[in-house]
Amino acid sequence: MTARDTYIATVATAVAAAVASTVKNTTSAQTTADAGNTITGYNLQTGSYASFLSALKSGIAAAQANALAVEQAKQAAIMLARDALRTAGDLGPV
């Protein structure tokens, strides 16, 4: 297995992990928003809007934080693989 093959495999694995994490995080955020909507309800008359809004905001904030962490992990894995490729002397396009 050449350094180029290792690089390609690392990038493919990093991207696949990022996609899986993004799907999981998005589902979690939507579940949080849905729970706020179905459990407390979106009802301005009863004052439960604050609970719904809080659940929605926390779900969005968690999704954004997770998306950032996923992208950082993916980029770090790709950078390490690229460095290994350079070290092996394969300076072709990546």
C-alpha cells in the first residue's frame, strides 16, 4: 500500500465519519425541537412558548457546536494524512 493509497483511504474514512456524525447531530437537534413542540406545545396563550423556544435554541446550538467539532476532526485527519504523503515524497496533487 503506497502513501497515496493511505491518504485516499484516510480522506474517505474522515468524510464518511463526518457524514455519519452530521446525520446523528441533525437528528438529535430535530428531536430536541420536536420534543419541545410536542411536550410543552407551541401555545402563546398558556405561556409555554418560552419552553419551546428554549428547547429549539438549545437544539440548534448543540447542532452547530457538533458540526464545528465534526468539521475540525475531519480537517485534522486530512491534514495529518497530507503531511504523511509529503513526508513519503509524494508531492503530486491531493
